[in-house]
Amino acid sequence: MRPLAKEKNIELAFNIAPDLERIYVGDPTHIKRVLHNILGNAIKFTDHGHISVRAAVRVGNSRASELFFQVADTEIGMSPDQVSRLFQPFTQADEGISRRFGGTGLGLSISSRLVEILGGEIAISSKEGEGSTFSFTIPVAEGDASALDHKEASANFEEQTARLNILVVDDSEATRYLQETMLGRKGHAVATAENGAVAVKAVRDGAFDVVLMDMQMPVMDGVTATREIRNMPPPKNETPVIALTADIVDENRRKYRESGLTSLIGKPINWRELIDEIHRCIANVPQKPFQPDHVDGNATHEDKDFDEAVIADLEEMLGKDTLTPILEKALSNIREHKERLTATVQAQDLDGARKAAHSLKGLCLQYGAIRAGKLAEQMQHAEDFAVIDCNLDEFMRAVAIAERALSVRTAREVA
């Protein structure tokens, strides 16, 4: 976060209490995610002044220990009405909130949900013209140092491996969040970027063991970003870059190979295959990339409206509490891209409709909407609107079934 603040000439001050040097038992992946969301928003939407971050341990109402985090900025602040609606999921924020927090403010809604899952509380105080202060608490227990070497990062997701610094690049917030959570549960340090331009800057300024790169993104696509990385001075130009994409036709595989990609994994992602591929790239074990049997991530799925087994696999690897906010985010992204598809079709924007269909294909297949994903693939490669018109109604029917199934699943998890 410091480089982002430095780039905007914002003073970023940390006040870490000495008690935090002791060992506490909690969920570091979710705590980091909440703090990342709040601090990231503060940096992104503060144009001048300073941001202060405070972390401490204090005694809660039950006399048990709790971690306390506070992020305060000096931006324009918000009205009481804006504050009252800030953590509501799936509601369109007004212009002020959209400008400050981006879109619907879903990241803050997810943060609120994660804090709730962890048994904590989140709060905000804000005054227009002066700034905002976010704070949250998480109950924890004191830990034993002797047990750290034996703790598994995830009880259900295979064995722990060496910690890696991984950059996840994808324009879908839901996809970034899923990959960050999945890899974080394996014990890896994960940074994210929403497009190729942000990724190139991150690689140039940072140090990553591997980059997971989506191919079709706004601003700068994955092919261009990979070429930029390959043109960097050593050793950054040798950073393994693994393509993660739902677009694996032969013509594109040739283009991906020529850009300097290390290998390619098809979407929907097979997580165990991805972990194996990451380790292979790190170990520099030769293997022919871009083979059809290696990248067809959807080959084993039947043509179902909704495949519960896909969600069951995610639940087995992540657990119910972790999966719920991920599914909520996926639902929001599916609805967002579905609206974009409708708008581009109405405007007769063929290129825009194909891009929306591409985004929907990856999201739908990753979360079990198999029929909708395959119809989206047909529209993605449409040469004219006749193909889109032929598939659109059936796609809307199929995706509606999947949305209902995911909504029921999230409601069940909350209950």
C-alpha cells in the first residue's frame, strides 16, 4: 500500500501497538482482506492530506481479547444518509458514494459481511468536509508459538507448500476475490490488479514469484501486459506468467504463446491443476503449454442449467463461511455483466456485446451455470447479431435459473 500512497503524495502513517507482537489465533486471510478493502478505498479516493492506520489489542465486552483496526483519512467525508447506506449489498449507491467507493461499494459490503462472520463489529464515523474513520474489531484468543509450525493453512485444500508472492490479474472483482481467497488459504501472499496496465506497474515496482493473468481486460489486455513484462530488465522479464482464460480457441492459443506466456489454464479453474502448474513453473520443470487437453477447463461438465457439484467443490475447499461472500460477489458481477450485455445489444454494439458475453462465460462456468456459460461462449464468438439474437433469450433463461440457485445457496449459508 505504501507505493500507492507515495504515488499520490499522501502521507501514510502506521501506529501498531506493541501487544501485537504476541501470537493470537484468528483468520489472517479474512482480516487482511477487510483491512485491504478499507485502506485501499482510503488511498484511492484521498487526493491530498494523510491517512492513519492504527492496530491494537484491547479487551472486549466479554472480557476476551479482540483486535482493533482503524483507518482514518482526510478526504471530503460523507453525509449521515450516505453513511447509513454504505454497507448495504447490491444497492446502487448515489453519485457521491459511487465516486468515492466505486460502483455499488460492494467491497465494503463484503468487508462488513466478513467482519460479521468473524464475530466482530465494523463502524464508520464521517463528517462532510473533514474526512472519514473506519474501524473494526475481531475477537481472538491468545496463541501458542509451538503450535504454529503444525497449523495447516487449509484443512481441506491439500498440503501446505512454500509461501509465494503471487499477482492475480483479472477485471472481474469476483474472480480476483476467489483467486485471492483460494491462494491465501494455501498460505501464499496475494496482490491483485484489475487490468494489464496496473499489473505491469506492479511487476515493475514489486517482486512476484508468479503472475496469474486474465487475457481479455479493459485498458490493457493480458497479451500486451505479458509482452511488457518480457521487455523488462532481468530478472523481472523471467517472471512466470500463467494465462487464466475462458477463450482458448486455436487462434488465440498461438497469440498467447507468441506473447511470452509461460503456460495456460482454462476457465473454469481447476484449483488443484492450477496449484500444480504454479509449482511446475516455479520449479522450471519443462512441459509443453497450450495443449488442448491441458486447457479445456470445461470438458468434463455436463450441459446443466446449474451444477451443484461445482459449488460443493468450492465449499469443500473453502468452508461455508468463506464461500458465502464469494458467492454474493459472483452474483453481483453476473448481474452487472448481464445488464451490460443487454445494454450493448440494445445499442447494437457488437464488440461490446461480445466482451460482455466473454465476461459472463467465465463467471457462469466458474460458479456452476454451465448452460448459461456455453451460450455466452456462442455469443462471445458471434460474427453478427444474428448469432446473439438466436442465443440471447435462452441465455437469459439459463442465467436466471443459476442466479436463483446461487441466491438460495447464499441465503442458506447466512441462515
